[in-house]
Amino acid sequence: MLWKRQIPILIATVVGLSTLFGWFIDHPTIESFVNDDATQWYDILASFAIFLGALNLMKLQGKKIIKQQSGWQYSIFAIGGFFFAIIAGFIYKGNDAVEWGIHVTSKGTLFKWMFEYMFTPLSATMFALLAFFVASASYRAFRVRNLEATLLLVSGIIIMVGRVPLGSSISSWFIMYLLVLIATLVVNVKFKDKKITFGALLGGLLIVTIWGSLLGWPIDQPNLFYLPILQDWIYNNPNVAGARAIMIGIGLGIFATSIRYILGLEKSYIGE
Amino acid sequence: MDKLFDLILRAGTVDRRWIFLVIGLAVLLPLFFPLGLPIRATIATQKVYDAVEALEGNSKVLVSFEYGPSTKPEIHPMTVGLLKHLFTNGHQVYVTCLWPDGQFMAEEALTEVAEEEFNLSYGEDYVLLGFRPGNEAVVKGMVSNIRKLYTTDARGTLVDDIPMMKNINKVADFDFIFSASAGYPGTVEWVQYASDPTGVPISTGTTSIQVNDIMPMVNSGQVQGILAGMPGAAEYEALIGSPGIGTSGMDAQSIAHLVIVLFIVFGNITYFIEVQRSKKY
Amino acid sequence: MLKDKEFWLVAGGMSLAFIIYWLAGTPLFKEERIVMFLVIVIMSANLIYYTRFARKGGEIFLRAIPGLKAVEEAVGRSTEMGKSVLYVPGIMDMDQVETVAGVIILGHVSKMTSRYETSLNVPVSRSIVMKAARETVREAYTMEGRPDLFQDDMVHYLTDDQFAYAAGVNGIMVREKPAACLYMGKFYAESLILAETGNSIGAIQIAGTASQSQIPFFVTACDYTLIGEEFFAASAYLSQSPELMGGLKGQDMMKAGVTATILLSLLMRILFDLGLIKWNIISILTVQ
Amino acid sequence: MIGPWIAAFLTLAILSYLYKDNPFYKVAEHLFVGISTGYWTSMFFWTQIQPNLFGRLWPATEYNSDLLWYKFYNLLGIFSSVFPDGGINKGHHMELLYLLPFALGIMMLLSVSSKLSWMARWGIAYTVGMAAGLRAYGFLNSNVLGQIRGSAFQIFNSDLPFFALVGESTFNNFIILIGTITGLMYFYFSREHTGTFGRLSKLGIYFLMISFGASFGFAVMGRISLLIGRFVDLITYSGSAYNHATLWLLLAMILLLGYSAFADKNNASKDEPTIEK
């Protein structure tokens, strides 16, 4: 039990305390441990661990093939792909001018070829799928259900349109006319009286038109209704406020959680 | 009227694959049939341009490539545009990479701009120092001593034999830093460990999603402006008067955004009708 | 946990040691970081105080978090439908506090699945997380008295690569059609790929993350989302152990302290700008 | 020449997922999982274990073939690619302290046997402890203290206008202040959100939502740019220099998928009894 329980908890506490208070100690060895070595050790540890993962993946995919579970044919591609990458990484460089070690980042090697024609298209396309998902998610989820959802929607749309060239071609007067229409719609729903609705519409249109002709319809005036400027304001103010609240919350959450780990109050990560 | 509403409702429950198709076309078609929408620079982009313009002739500029192929469409047009601007103004460019695949991106951009377009000589006008592993430790190392970290450049030449590396020993010897960043390690590390302590001005170009993280630093003046995603690149291309991939992508970008907004509006109309109907019954 | 007397002895001893160290001229101490040091000490002390307060039976009220109630419902629904529960502990390694929190919440979820005899599927993206998650799930099943239901392969490794992992999890979702998908940990761009696919198969989705840029996607695509700090509070809520809940109270006091500090520093700044005091609060808030 | 064909095929295969889960996607997905595991295994080995661990244990700068330590190294020389003659030259000095992470790494590997699975716990404990110590300080400093400082703005600053859409202004600063404080209130756990407190925390939620909307808008922008990039590549590969790879592959996939959809339809009508509603 000592090896399995007490020592791991001791390691977590000692390492945690020394990295936490190492920040305050003005001593080259401790400084370099906190700044570089601590994370470097972790990197090395993780590099060893990935072999475990690879083994686990091969075991599961191999089992699928042997037992001929449904879709086992595809597992051949997983295993084949893995061994291809291992060969390119450890056995066959494909370019003798390059030394082992830097072959993973150099031109003309098999590893680079694999990176360029297999790894890159796969990951870039997977990434690009997001363009489609982002569209379907916004279609489905951006509904004016309540004030919260409406704020999300409105600020999203203003940023989306205001950031691109299209947005800077939209006159602020167009936006004002649009607002008059929306306001009319709201008035209609609220009062359910055709006369009031019509009056509101007419009044709004008149005000905007007179105002516009007085100013000579400049595209970016009044700038409150010019999307590129409005998006900039939203972005730099209400957005910063919300983001800051979340940031502080996260900061406190991480701090409190970390202290719990260091003090050994929470130790289920090693199966307690 | 009810029939129209029915039709809209039916269209509202459409399979999401139709949405995918429309988005795909909205992006694809403008690439073949460009509209040429005018591009207007935002303040943040203008700041980057002004910062580069403010450099004296023959300045030494450090450009760091911290992105890979998956974010290439967003960042690559920026680095190409920036390199063009720097070479036009006659500055010397030093390229480093904090990401392993950043080196491939750097090779590509330098071949395109420095070799093919400007016909510059390697080692005198520009140098590719290459990738070193270690994330922020690399940045810290460069601040204290570049030569310890880089004994050779990416092409295997000894750094001591490179003419333009004379008098370059640490980050403070540069006049300007530009970080083309798609995540960690990236702009934040350059600001924290290089620009803030040494006072060398820094500008950045990032993916759209990262703008949120960097913007506070731009506001506080730690970073001289920011190129935000592909639109940022297009604005920069417009400022230097050399339209490239960024500009040609902007029509597709605008149309796609418009289509998404239309989808949202349409979705809300169906929602509105549904709510009204459920109230009636 | 120490008894009261021992606790005060230890605390007093440490304070005394620090005072002596301070009087000795603080050798090797980075004095420019003293503000951070004091903040850490005060905040930790506050956490410890409330933890002890709760342990001694102090009453602590906690508001309901809808997303957490939904976790049990989601597991229950999977049981009714005879389908599995998919748990994704993020794509980062154990060196991120979010991942550790995700693994701990997995412990609670796996207790529920063992009770309901529902199958659990945990694909992971890092080998160390695989090891830790496996130990946690094994322990949970053992504690619930169902070690027979536990299999090593419940927690399995896919790949370290972000998008390959997303592709793999996508495949699992569309082929196994889990009834509940839980995403708890640190996420990046793949968040929406997962959440949209989960939505397309009609699963109940509950997400929890502190990755600021990904919260909006989860909010729009999932049924419930634990936002930022709520996510870290989740393990305390689920465990129902008084110590951890006391910690939450401590966290709230820290938030109150932060709010007070913001207001106070505003006031100090006004006084400074008006020339009424000579000392600028900003000077101590600037930490290297 | 085969490279662009493979790239175009894999791109289309992943995109075909948008239509539905299909054999092309399954092939690409499994291949991706396999290749990426191998890719990162190699990458980690050559950028971490070899240079940063072995490079510190047996650095070339302190090479001395008489030392027992390097004699042992020479034995490892049968793997000459990893352990080249004369020590490893990665710019490190000898740091035997790195035997500790080496040992933790070996224990991690040994834990594959179920009897020794507890051995992984040491490495896990190290990782968690290190993360907790480093992050507790980092987040408290930048997320909490840094943001408090950002909120303590100057109210009496004669340079600032009271209201301005572009740039800083007193009004904007107040918006940020109110948003931050009410936003924080939303995260209070030990208080019921009712009454004035509830109303304030509700205001906080509104700020959070605006922030989420803004992030979402930016994300849309970034994701669309990436799709543009993918399409530009596909268009390149459809050129005559690549034998119109994209077009041929697209045609072949559409035919195959169309055929399988057609076959599915026929099967379905045979197997399932008709249900009238």
C-alpha cells in the first residue's frame, strides 16, 4: 500500500509545493527547475507514455481483426497507417543527406512526404468540417428564445458581418431602416393594433429619411449604426467585461482546485 | 398565408445536409466568380501597417512562424504580405519557428516572396534560423543569447558564417518582432518573455479565434496592432497594395457570412411562426 | 486531517518560522513577488478554514447547478434506452488542471454507470490520461461493489492528434450511437465537431470546460454546459463530501474578495489621481 | 506524383462525412488515427526523448570513452541512429538529475502489465503535482491579479472623453467594470440567485452571452477561412498539372456513394415490413 498510495500522494504534494513556492525563491537551481525542468520532465514522461497508448490502440484494433468484429476491415488501415508512420519515423529516412533526428522536420524525407500528403490534408479537412458545423449549429441554436439567446445572436451577427468587407459596404442608414422595421414588428406583436403599427412604421421611416437627407447619407455616420465600428465597440467593451468575469472565475477555480490536489484533499486521479 | 407558413415551416425542418451544401457552394462559387468587394482596413490592422512603416530603413526584423498547415489559410497570407512589405522597405528579415511545421511554412513563404518575387540573396537580406524545440524556453533563450540556441541555421550553415548575423546576439538587437501565431507557443509567449522585458516592439497576426486572447494586450499597447484572421490579411494586402490569397478569399468569406446570417434569420422566422401557432392552439 | 489543537500548533509554527525568516532578511526570497506570496497564503488559508468548517459540521448552502442534475438523468436515460454513455475527458494531458478535474468527474459518472449497469465508453487522447482514468473507473466500480462489470477497454486510447481524435470519436458516435455524451475537460477547435455530431445522433449532451474560446460552442450545441468555474465546482457538488463543498464556500469568499479589491483599488486610484494619497495601488498589482 | 492524388482523395473522403458515415470516411478516419499515432510517437521520440533526455545523459561535450558511463553508452551504439558515436550533440550539458524522469518513464512503460499497473501512479502524481503548482501561480497571477489591475481604471482622467465608440472612454470603462462584477456574481455558488442579487447576476449573464456571441462570430470567420483554404487546395489539385486528380476522384466517389445509397434503398424495401400510418 505504501508504494501504491502514500508515495504517489507524497510525490504530488512535494512536487506541487516546490513548484508553487519555487516561484518565490531566488536560487538558480530552483529557478531553472520551476522555469524549465519541471515541464521538461513532464514532456519526457509523456513521450514515454505515448508508447503505451500506441500499444493500446494496436491491441484493440488487432482484436477487432482477429475476432472479425463489425468493421474489422477498416482496422487494417489503422494498423497499416501506424506502421507506415513508424517506418518513416524510425527505419527508413528516404533522404540520406539528412541526419536522424532532424529528419522529422526536414525536406525530402519520407516522413515529410507523409506529413504533406497524408497528415496535412486529413487534419486540415477535419478542421475545415467546422465551417459546415458552425453553420448548422448557428442555424439551429440562434433563436430569439429569451433575452439571453437574443444577445448572443445579435452580438454574433454584428461581429460576423462587421468584420468582413461586406460589412463595411453596408450603410448605417440601411441598418437604421432595418431597425425601424424590427421595431415596428415588436410594436405589432405588443399592441396588436394596425393603426399604431402603421404609425410607428411611418414615423420611423420619416425620421430616418429626414435625418439622412440632412446629413447627406454618409455611409459610416452615425457611427453607432455602422457595423465595422459597432462590432469594434462590442468587441472591446461588453465582450471584454464578460470574458474578464469568466477569466477571473477560471483563475480562482484552477487555483482552488490546484491547492486541493497539493494538500491531498482530492486524490481520485490516482484511483482513491 | 397559412400555406406560405406551412412551406416555411417545412423548409425549417430541412435535413442539415442541405445547409452543408449551401455553405459549400457559398464558399466555392465566389472563388470562381469573384465580386471584388472593397476592403477597408480596421484600426488594429492599420496599427500593424503603421508600425512597420515607422521602422527606419535597413532595420532588423524578427519574424516568427508559429502555425502549421491546418491554420495555413488564415495565417499564411499575412506572412506573405508582411514579408513583401518588409522587403519593399528594404529591411533585413530573420525567421525563427516555434512550431516544427512552422519551418515548412517559412520555407514556402520565403521561396515565394524573397527568392521568386524579390530575388534577394540568402544570408544578406534574409535568413531562416529554423525550428528549435522547447516552446517558451526558446523565446527565453533567444532573449539571453541567440548564438547558444542557434549554432547553425535551418540549412546547416554556421551562424558565424552568415553575414547578416553579425552584431546579432540577442532579441534586444532586433528593431521589431512579428509573431505569426496560431496558438501555443505563440504571441503570448513572445510578449511575456521577449517584448515586455526587452522593450522591442512587437506586432502580431493570429487566427480569428485567438484574437480574443490577444486583444487586451493590443489595447494596453503591449502589442502594436493585430492582423485578425484572413480578413486581417486581406486588409493588410490592401494597405500595401498587393492583393493576394487573402483578398481573393474575402468574397467567399463575405458571402458565406451573409449566408449564415440569412440562415439564422430564416431559422428565427420559422421559430416565430411556430411560437405564434402554439399560442393559438 | 489534523485535530484543532494540532492544526493551530502547525499553523502557528509555520507563521513563527516565516516571521523569523522575515526578520533574518529574507535570504533568497524574490521580494518583488511578495504580493503574490501573501495572496496565495491568504487564499489558501481561507480555503483551509472553510474546509475545516464544513468538516466540523458547519452548514453550507449551495445553489443548484442544472447541468449537474442532468448528469444523473442522462445516465438514467441511457440505461432505459439500453445504450452506452460516452465520456470525453478533453484532448489535453494531465498537466492541465482541467483534465484532472475531468478525470475526477469521470469517477463520479462511472459510479452512476456501475449502479445502473450501463456501459461506459471513454476514448482518450493522452496515454497518461488513459492510465489515470482507468484507475479512477476501476476504483469507482470496485467501490460500488461491481468490479465484475469493469473492463480495461472501457477507457481506451485513440491518438494524441487533435483532429484524428475528433475523427475517431466521431466514428464511435455515429456507429455506436450513445444516448448520452459528456464532454468534461480542456477542449480546443474539436469541441464543435464533437458537439454537432452528438447532436445529430440525438444524444443528451452535457459539457463542462474552462477553455474560454470553446464555451460558446458548447453553449449553443449542448443541452447543458458547465461554464468556467462551475466546471471546477462540479466534482465537489457530485462528491457531496463536506470538505470539498466547504472549499466552494471558500472560493465564493475569494470572489467576494476579488470584487472588493476591484472596488477598493478604483477608490484608491481616485484618491491617488486627485493627489490625496501618495501611493498608487497599481504598483502592487503589477507582478512579474 | 502519387502524393497529390492521395491528398485529394483523403480530403474528399473526409468531406464525404457531411453526406453521411460511409466507407470512404471510415477508411480515412482509421488511417488518420493510425498515422497520427505513429506520427506523434516518432515526433515525441525525436524532439523530446532523444535530444532532451538522452542528450542530457550522454552529451557529446563531455564524451570520454574511458568512463564507465560512456562505455555503457557505446554498448547502446548498436542503435546508431539514436546513439551516434561520440555522444549526443544537442547543446546540453550532462545532467544526471534527468535519470529521475527517465525512471518515471520506464515505470510508466512497465505499468502495461496489470500486476505493475500501480507504477504509472508515480508518473501521474508527478504530473498532477507539477501542474497544480505551476498553474496555481500562473492563473492567479494572470487571470486574477492581472484582471483586477485591468479593472482599476482611471476615473479622473482628463484625456479620456466621457463617451466614444472608438477607443477608450470613461463610459466604456464603466461598462467593463459593471459587466465584470455582475458577471462574477453569476458564479456565486453559496447564495440563492434571487432578489437584487439575482437581478444583478442576471445582468452578469447578459454580459457573458454577448461575450459568447462575439467569440462565436469570430469562430465563424476563422472556420470559413479554413474551408476557403481547403477548397483552394482542391482547386489546385484539379489542375492539369495533377492530371485533374480532384475531378476524377470526386466523380468516382459520387458514383460509388450514389450506387451504395441506391443499393441501400432496395435492401431496405426488401427487408423491412411496410408500416402504414
